[in-house]
Amino acid sequence: MIKDFLTKYAGTQWSGSGELWLDPEGNKAEKYDCELEIDIDVIYYSWIYENEIKKGSFSFNEAGAIWLDSWHQRESVQCTNVPETWGIFTLCNTYEVPGNPNWGWRSKLSKRPDNSLVLQMTNITPWGEEGRAVRMVFTCNET
């Protein structure tokens, strides 16, 4: 499904607003403006945190995608495609937490019935508890 989506929407630009949850309970969100651009095999996004532009991308390949984010994931990491999930794509990876077992990270892009796109990122503890981390909602800039 991702290849069809990228082909259909290649060259489009999107803008919107996002939320970043940093508190342990996941109840308080930092709000920001964000943008998304779709290329034939890459999705680029940018967002603002503490008055600085942060940039990220998903470069798709056979296994899933290479993910890079100047704030969340400064060194590129291979994310694995999660098949048979709802939405346009769902990707997972793990990361090291010193003194703890590895944690999980899930990124998901969905298209709402109103044609807006939603990029969500979820943090997953070693014991399986999921916590919201990021949600960006975009509308297409083209008419």
C-alpha cells in the first residue's frame, strides 16, 4: 500500500499542527506547527520544538524504511514494516536505554476520511506498555 500511496501523492506538500508528549503520564502535550512532503520513495517532515526546526524522514525499502529525525533519532535506523495493520504504513524499531532492556518505537501514517494525514509515534516499554509520543495532523496545500 505504501508504494501506491507514494506514487499517487509524490510531489505534494502538507501542513498542520502537532503534539509532543514528554510527561511520563502522557497527559500534557507541547503543541507545534509541522509540515510534510511526499516524494516517490521518501516522506519528509519538519516540526518546531523550542523555536528550532526539527526534520525527519522515512526512506522506504523492502524491509520497511530508514528513519531519521534530528530530535528523536539522530542516527538513521532501519524500521521494520508491520504487515496487516490499518493505515498507510506502520513501522517499528527498538532502541537502547542504558541499564534497561531495549524499548520499542512505532511510527504510523494514516489517512482520515476528510483526506487529512495523521503521523503518530508511540513509545513502547520493555513490559509492553504503550505511551503516545507524537501526533501530527496534516492537510494538503494543493487544491
